[in-house]
Amino acid sequence: MKIKTNQVKVGSVVIGGGTAIKIQSMTTSKTEDTDATLKEILELYEAGCEIIRVTVQGLRQVESVKEIRKRIQERGLNIPLVADIHFFPKAATSVAPFVDKVRVNPGNFAIDSFKELIDVCKKHHTAIRVGVNHGSLAEDILYSYGDTPLGMCESAFRFLRIAKQESFDQIVVSLKSSNPLVMMKAYRLFVEMQKKEEMFCPLHLGVTEAGEGIEGRVKAAFGIGPLLLDGIGDTIRVSLTEDAIQEIGPCKILKNIPPYPGKLEYTGESQDEAVIHLAGWAGTFLLENPTEKIELKTPFGEAFDLDLKDKILQAARIKMTKADFISCPSCGRTQFNLQSVTRKIKKATEHLVGVKIAIMGCIVNGPGEMADADFGYVGSKPGFVDLYKKNQKVISQIHESEALEALIGLLKSESVWFEPLHA
Ligand code: SF4
């Protein structure tokens, strides 16, 4: 049964309150490139995306959003748009009248500005998402709670209590992490805490920086699937380091995930569906019984089954068989071609079992959001990259053409590198 929540109106779409789960995604073009962003929005909408987010770094992007909105309306369409804000409250209050929802991150949005944002949103019937990210919690939250699921929930409630005082209930909450176990715990804890606080915000579910390919889909489904099966979650995004449109198919499968049949067996005909269903069911099972002794079965042969099993156990952090990659989905802030760079780094380093490597598009959010990665490759400005060891920057602004070699050099200097067997 679905967990009780308020209804939140995001333009023409209603989230929560027992309505169907809504699919979301985010554009990857620079928002100021209005042609490219509009094209992406229209394609996403055609593919079944119901709410679309664009990045708004500053006032220049606010102007672009106005233009994009105008061009959408000229086409007679009513596509709910969300502005993604980090660090710059003025961008939030300026864009709020022209979008259907504003997403703020409590880790980098001044709490004093939140009331001001609520005032603007009330006036213009704009919803807000309080979007907590495990990797970018505020300093004082980290000091009091650490980077824990409780810290994530407290981070959200600080903002929600202000909204409650202001009698503003058009708020959605997300508690994302690149670690599916952490996000699952955070959402479940939030549901418990909500009852005590008597606030019933709809929840947007996601595993952030899930990566790409089957690994990315497995991580997302492993985290989101079990929550949906428990009636938690009103909207979802499968964040992939791929073209945004590739996120919609997995979302459609996830939102209709059937109940865990008690055996990890898929009998249908679609490999995409098998990946999502089995990872989602395994999330339910492994959270209660962490073991590497799982058997899964599909009609696609033993090699497929074994590979999927390895990926599921890796997502569960039960058994690592490859390096783990945390790569952001990219957005208008991205400083390099995330898809090709991620593929290149993966190819060179995936034999390093147990090493977690983050590939992040920008220094604005990248270093904060790569949470528990051992090493980070982060776009610092167009064509240049910073390299990190844990959360410490160790190499600044190296040219992209030399960055992979420098990363390998860093892995060697930290004694985690060895030559791949096939080299
Ligand atoms: S880390 Fe990636 S997705 Fe997040 S803001 Fe930077 S470029 Fe965009």
C-alpha cells in the first residue's frame, strides 16, 4: 500500500496523494543553449518524461528558462519544468515565477533565503523540492550527525519546519546517494520521522551518480525498486551517464515493478526488464539477508545471469568484482564529455577491484557529491580537470588530454594500480 502523502501540483502534473508514480529526468545541454535544451525537453516529453529539470546556475540561465518556457507554450504544450539551483538563492527567487518547481539543495542553499523563496513560490503557485544529497550535506549537519541517513533526514527537516511555519505544503523531498543502501535507509527513516513531525511530503526517489550501462541500471533499481515495492515514493529518476532520453525506459519498467515473487527468477522476454526487476527484487531480499549466495535465473543464459548477479552484489556492496564507478549524469554545468570520458576511464581502470572512482562533470557540485569515492576526476573548467584523492584535491587543472594518464599515475603512487591481465 502506498504511504500517505500530500498532493503537490507541479504545473499540470500532480505528485503524491495516491496518484501514479511520475517519471522525471534532467536535460544535459547548457541551459543558455536554448535550442538544444528545448530540443531535449521535447524529446524527453515525447518519450514519456512527465517532469523535466534544467540547471539554473545564475541570472543568465533564468533568462534562458523564460525563453524556453515561452517556446514550449507557443507549441501549445504544458510540460512541467523544474529549475535546479545550487548556491545562488537569487537564481531561485528569480526563476520561481517562470517554472513549476524549484529544486534546492539544503547542503548549499542558505536557510535564511528559504523563507523568501517560499514567499515567491506561494505567489506563483510554484512547488519546491528539498533535494538532499548524501555527498553534499552542510558542515553543521556533518558535525552533528555525520554523513548518515539521519543527517540526510535532519537536513531536509530543517527546511521543512520552516515551510510548515509558513503553511506551505507544496514540497517534495528527495534523499539521494550514490550508495543505494544509504539512500534506502534514508528514505525509510524519513517516512518514520515524517509521522512524528506530522508532515507528509511526497518523495522523489533516485540513486545519484549511478553511472551507465547495466551497472547504472542495476544500482538505480536496487535502490529505488524496494522502496516502490514498500509503497514509498511518488516520483522517480534513474540518473545515468548517458543521453537523458535513455533514463525514461528504465523508469517506465521500474514504476511498474511487480511484487518480489520470493525467488530471483525472471520469466519474461526483455533483458532490460530482467535487469530492473531482478535488481529491484534483490534489493528487497539482500537488505534483509546480506549474502553472496544468491541464485538468479533468466531465459537469457548462464553468462547473462552470472554477470547480472555480480553487478547486483557489487551494487549491494557485498562482493566487489570490479572497480566501482560513480559518474554524474551530466547537466548544463558539465565541463567535458562525460559519456566518452567515463567509458575511457572505465576501460582503463575497471580491473582494479574494490577501488571507487568518481567522474564528475563540474567542481561546483562534483567534489561534494562524490561522497565515498576513493579517487575523483572532476571537470574544473572547459578542457581541464582536477584530480582528487578522497575529498582532497591533489592535482589542479590538468589538461583533459593528459588527465587519464595523470589519474593512472595517481593510482600508481597510491599503490592501487596493477596492470590488467590482458595487457
Ligand atoms: S556534478 Fe555533474 S550533474 Fe552534478 S551539477 Fe556538476 S555536472 Fe551537473
